[in-house]
Amino acid sequence: MSYIDGFVMAVPTANKEKFVEHARHVDTIFTELGATRVVECWTDDVPDGEVTDFRKAVQATEGETVVFSWIEWPDKGTRDAAMKTMMSDDFKDERMDQTKNPMPFDGKRLIFGGFDPIVEL
């Protein structure tokens, strides 16, 4: 069964095109390293909750949009190998160079994690 990396982040709404460009550069690295699918989703219908919600989770402010993303891997082993490669001191890729392709959002408020699917239809 596949393995999923999930992400939620707040992106300045004015940076939507910068985000798309950034994602197109970085997401191709994941597919080159074995990901079968990468999806970036821009908020469309995300209600404010009374206790918690996506906006609160990433401390989104007015003028920011929540982005929900995931990377689908064929299995956890492929994902772990890809992450090991990307974190290696030997991995040099201009698409990951923050001076050439800076993150158009506050990475400190990025929520991420790995998930093992338990139901798949």
C-alpha cells in the first residue's frame, strides 16, 4: 500500500503564483525520487471552526490562504530513501536553493507528517 506525506501551510494570498512556481520546481524532485503523485490544493471551501480549523492550525492571518498538499509514494521505503537523498550533504539541486527558489511562505508554520493509509477505495 502507498505512503503519504501531508502538509498544511499558510501562504500570503498575493504569493499564489510564486507558490505555484516554487511548487512546480520542488515537486518535480519528489517525482524524480519516486513519488507517484504530488498535489497542491489552494483553499476553496474551508470554514472557520469554533475550536480549531485549518487556518488556526497554521496561524493564518488575514491576507493568507491555507494550502493543503500531499505527496503519494509507492511505499514508505521509497519515501525514506528519497528523504535521505534530499537531506544528504551530497544532494545539490538548484530547485532546492533558497537563494534561487525561496519559499513564498513562512516555513515555521508548515505542518507536515507521514501517514500510513488504512483505508483506500
